[in-house]
Amino acid sequence: MLEKVFKLKENRTNVKTEIIAGLATFMTMAYIVQLNPNLLTNFAVGTPLWNAVFMATILSAAVGTILMALLANKPFALAPGMGLNSYFASVVAGIAAAAGIAYEEAFGGGLAIILISGILFTILTVLKVREKIVEAIPKSVRLGISAGIGLMLVNIGLSTNAAVYYDGGSQTMIGFFTDGASVTKAAMGSAYPTMILYIITMFVGLFAIAALNHKKVKGSILIGMVVAAVIYWIGSFILGTNPFASLSGASFLPPFKDMFDMTFLTFSFKTLFRMGFLSAIMTVISFCMVDMFDTIGTLLGTAKKANMLNEKGEMPDMNKAMLADSLATCVGACTGTSTVTTFIESASGVEEGGRTGLTSIVTGLCFLACMFVAPIAALIPAPATSAALVFVGVLMISALKEVDYSDVSASVSVVLMLIFMMVTGGIGNGIGIGLIAYSVVKICTGRAKEVSILTLVLSVLFIGKFFIAF
């Protein structure tokens, strides 16, 4: 049955490989189960709204990932997108301030935005407009997307996940290597040993993954993450901290009641437009553009790593994958969370050999299990996740070798795209500056005819987004 549904032999894979890949993908993105409700509720852990968003996060991630498996047979996982969730929280806060109501009450207005954008995504996908947009992205920019995502993963792994912050937001890992151990220790005080444990854990995990991968050991990323986790747990005990303390008194019962009471189908269009009709429309368009290009970038970049692109740099069944993504956003809106999108962490499963929807099925089932074992999933330490992200990022950067650097329009657009992706933390932002640079350089070098009309239109739209707060 699995062979018939997922075409394992045709994709040169097997059940064992797909299961390992699915577990690797889940472990690298399991953090979203706790982090998303934290961001959407201002870290009000344990409150009814937090519980509701927690359930919505799990259900939307599971449903979206399984949809990706069944509709497109691709090894990609979906969940409420990072960046988009922070933006959503700021929008809801803005609605609350404009309407003079509580954040919880304004939440329904934010969900209305997500529902509208999800419906728009679905319509554009069915009409194959999103597919045309993919085709309008120049080949050089497509090649740069994979490398750009790789740089983002390395940046995320070295900073956001692995670093403890101090002194107004400086990154201790950077400070440790640039300012010296004594300066960092003085600044951090009692937190210094924990920071050292984070750094050691991440690098041990990274080197373990690299060594295992070189030996072509199946499940190298998964094994490396487990090694890192064990190192972290042992180190925590040595420092006098119990890494399993969170299990004491933890509830293993899914908070379905809070979700149905607080966020399930609680769209409030009246509340949405209390922020102003024009502002509401612009906000919906912003969500649409950011999610559309983040998804396109993630799909192309990860598919490139999995050798799923054809000679034109296109991914077969791209439209089906985008349909799964758009439907997942609608599911997220209905259950109570921000825009659901394809995660770049899917690359970890691809690196483990995942090539079909069976990988996604495994990841989706792991998310469903989180309803009952979320406290256990939360035991995966941040530096273990960081080790996997850095390694996968390094592998994805190799796509740069295929860029034609003799073509100035390609080199300029790719370099700018890499920098913008890493600095802004947005795949869509990188694609936008890449398209603008490609179009402008082509025009300035007398090769305007090589730029398609749709590429020009997209470039103009991004100029509007960047410079007119579009």
C-alpha cells in the first residue's frame, strides 16, 4: 500500500529511510509547538488562550503536513511560520489598541485576516497564478534561494537557538569568540556556565552529525541531535539543574476545551475593520505576499537539495504542494493560529534521504502525538536543534557553485538575495530584492528583453512593499 501511494521505488527510497527522515524533520521543528503559542500570547503560558493556540499549532501543523503528503507526495512539513507569527501578534495588538479592546478579544480580527489570505492563496493556486509566479523567477535567483536558505539556517542555528542573550541583546556566542572569555564571563555572571554548555552542546552535535554523515550513516542528523541532547542533559545535572524538572506536574491531556472556547472559528470581521478599511486591506496583502514568496522559496530551495527540480529548475507538482500550503493556512485560521507555511527545517529530513510524502506523514503523526506528549517534546534542547540546522545550512550553501558569475545580473541578484535573506530573516524579502536587482541590472545592461513581463510586475510590487509600506 505504501509503495502504491508514495511511489517509494520510483523515488529511490524505502520505508525505513522515510521514517528516519520524518523523525529528523520533526525534531528540528518541534520547538514551534511551544514557541508559537508563546509568541501569539505574549508568553502567557498556561492561560486559556495559550492552551488554545497550543492546540491550534499542533492541529494545523499535523493537518498541513499530512495534506502535503497526500496531495503532492513531497517530504515537506508545515507549521505556523516564524516571523509571520510575530507579525500576526503585532497586528492583533494594533487592532486591540485601535478598538480599545483586550488582546484576547482582538484575536478574532487577526484570525479573519489569516482566513482571507488563506482563501486568496487557494484561489490563486487553483487558477495556477502562483505557478506562473514561480515560472517568472529567473533561474539564477532560484539557484540562490537554496543557498540563501542555507545561510538563514546557519544564522538561526548559531544565534537564535544556541545563544543566551546578555548586555542589551548581544549574542554571547559571538562575544565569547570576539571579546574573550573573561569579558563574556564578567558580563554574564552566573549565566556564564550555561552559555558554555550551550556552545559545547551545539558544536559536539554538529561535529557528530558531520562525522556520521561522512561515514554515510543513516539517521546521522537524528543521532547527532540525540548525542547533543545527552551532552546537554549531563551538563545540566553537573551545573545543578534538572533538565527534566518540567515533567513534574506537567499535564498530558490535550486542552481541546480551551481551543473550542477561545479560538475555534472565532473570526471577527467587524473587529478587523476597526483598524481601518485601508489598513486592513494592506495588512491582508502583506500577509499574502510574505507567505507566498516564503513558501515558493522554501519549496524550490528544499526541492533543489533533494534533486527534485527538472532541467528548467522547476519542481514537478509544485501547484499541488502550494495547494496543500494554502489549505493549511485556512485550517490554521479555523483552529486559531497565524499563517501556516512550509518550513525550511524540512531540509533536515531531505538530507536524511526523505523523498516522498511518507516522510511528511511521519512528521505529521509526530505533531499529533504532541497533544499528549508535549512536555516530553519540549525536552529537546535548543542547541541540539541548532546543530542540525547549522549542518543542513552548510550543505544547502553548496548550490552557489551552479550560479553563472560571469553574468552580472545573476551575480548581483544572488549576492544581494543572500544578504537580505540572512539579515532580514525573510525568504520573501530575499527573493524580492533578487528580482529587483535582476530586472534593473538587465535593463541597465541593455538586455531588457530577457526580463519577462511578470518578473517586472513582481519587481514593481516588491518595490512597493519595501518603500511604500505596502
